[in-house]
Amino acid sequence: MNNYLIHEIQPDSFFTKNTYLDQAFVLTAPEMPFTDELKNVLEKWRFKSIYCEGESSKEYAATAESAIYVADEGTVGNAQQSDGDKLEKAEEYYNTLLFFVENMFVKTAVSNELDVKNITDKIKDLVDYVKEDRRFIMRVLRKVEPAPEKNYLATHSIRSTIISIIIGTYLKLPNHRLIELGVAALMHEAGMLKLPSQIYLSQRPLSAQEQKAIITHPVLGYSMLKSLNFPLAVCLAALEHHERENGTGYPRRLVSDKISLYSKIIAVACSYEALSAKRPHKEAKDGYTGMLELLKNEGKAYDDTIVRALVLSLSIYPIGLYVLLSNGKKGQVVDVNPENPRFPIVQVFGEFTPDGKIKMIQTAPNILTIVRPLNRTEIDS
């Protein structure tokens, strides 16, 4: 594979084959220009080179090969039956967890009570589930959106917890620390429950007084969790999850080495979740755009190691992302190819197996590649 120095790549040039980050994750397909924006992001991230088996060109040249590699239909059928069952179970698991967290938050807001052992047991189960079936739970996160009448804090906390556990797993945290990290992530917004819900669920711009109230929630969460005998590391994560590496965060304007590891992980997980999930006041961005936003890391707000762990554990095109393929079809990334992780497996909309299931196709170089993510309008059309 050829090594290309980023600063030597001409803006808006095309490569005849996919380009990769760290020889593993797709940056651009042959149909996508290597833009100035992408160059700037990579240079800010201190990447010096990219990898590609093809050549650079000023103009896009379509490849002569047009055949699509499709897995054996019998194998695909069996895999889809199994995957369909697992996806359904993942959605059931997610909904059960959401019901638990919603009820827990309501009880906490009313009575200021939390069962540490019950929460820890739930997180132990979630850690095991994420380790075994993260590709299905990540697809559920893209599929299931908070109902407008629901408290988004519950969904935000669950999604941030799952992403935090994935990052922690990539960082090779031992199991007991993954569990503690999961508890911290689930409870990091606990202080919000001490504020009037009309403030944090508002669909209008907040007044100056309301904004001041919002920034008290880390201190409120720390005090509440400490009073209920949560581990100190969990309490500190609630206190510090809005701190930033460059000292621009709150409430104490801590800098890099003063911020706890769990807080750094939760900060990145929360930011990615907030970028890629719908809110009462904004539409969701796709996972690819969310990744690029974090890769920019403007002002060095986030720990580079943690951002890198997020990108490399979920990839530039995360599982669950809806994509446009080079054959003009639309689909969803559902898995990596264990034999070649550069070319993920995609479920293609509008193509079916003989038994009526959506067909799964393995992307492959010069045969079928991802062109770009789809926006919400394109997904629904």
C-alpha cells in the first residue's frame, strides 16, 4: 500500500482507490474528492500521511470493474436470520434498559433516592452485552430516537454510557473499571434532575438566569451522588464531565492533567452522542459528520487519546450509518468484514434474498464502495 504525505496532496483531488487512516479505516472512496477540509482536519490531528493502493488524480475516473461481490445466498440467508433475531433482541434490551433508567430518573427527581447496587448490576450486564453484541446495539442507537414527549436525559445517558464502554474497552480498561466507568456515564447528568425540567427540556433559547442554572448541574450531581455513597470516581465524573483539556470548561476550568480519566471519556462520548442524536431544538448529524467534528478538536478541547479511541473503535463510517453506495443504492452499515475490515458489510435497501429478507452485500475495492453518508431526507425518501 502506498504512503501519501498529506501536505503534498492537491486539494479536491481524487484517488483511484480508497484512502485509509492508519491502514485500517476508510477516509475517501474513489468517487469522493480529498477536500481541503479533510486535509485540515487530519493535519490538526497530526496525521502526516494516508494510505492508498491507487494513484492520485485531478479528476475522478470511474473504474472499469462494475461487478458486485455478494456473499453466498445461503450463507447470507442464515446470517440474516440470525442477525435479524439479534437486532430484535438488541432493541428489546435497549427498551428494557430505557424503561429502567426513565423510572430511576423520575424516582430520583421526586425522592432523591438511588440504589447503587441495582445500578451497578445493570451496568455489569450492559458491559457484557456491549462486549458481545455492540454491532447490534449500535444499530439500535441509530434506529431508535427519543419520543418528543420523553425526557431526553434518559436516552442521552444510555447512549453516552454505551459509547463510553466501547471507548473504555478499546483502551483495555479491566472489567471492574469498565463497570465503574459505565455507572459514572449513566449518572453523569444526575444534577440535571435537581433543576426544573422546563429549563433543560426547553425548545427555546434560555435566558441568562436559566443558563446560569444549567451550569450548576455538575456540582449538584456531585453533591447528590456523594451523599448517596457512590464511589468517588463516579462523583468526580459527574463534577468534571464538562471540563475541557484547554481549561475552557466548567465548573472549575480544569486543564488536561487535572481531569479524571472517566470524565475525559464521558466528555468525548457525550459530545459524539449530542452531535449524532436528535434533540428538542436540533436535528441529528450523521455519525460520519460527528466523527469529523470531533477529529477537528478545535481548540484542543478533548483528550487526543480518547478521541482517537472513539474513531478507531467505531471507525469513520460507524455501524448503523446510512450510506450511499457506488452503484447508486442506499444501505446501512451493519458489520465489519472480519477478513478485511476496510470494506464493511452493508444491508442494501430495495434488494432482497429469495425469502424476502434485505440483502447483505460486502463492499470491496473497485467493486462496491461507500460514497458518502445519507442525510435524513435521503433516508426517508
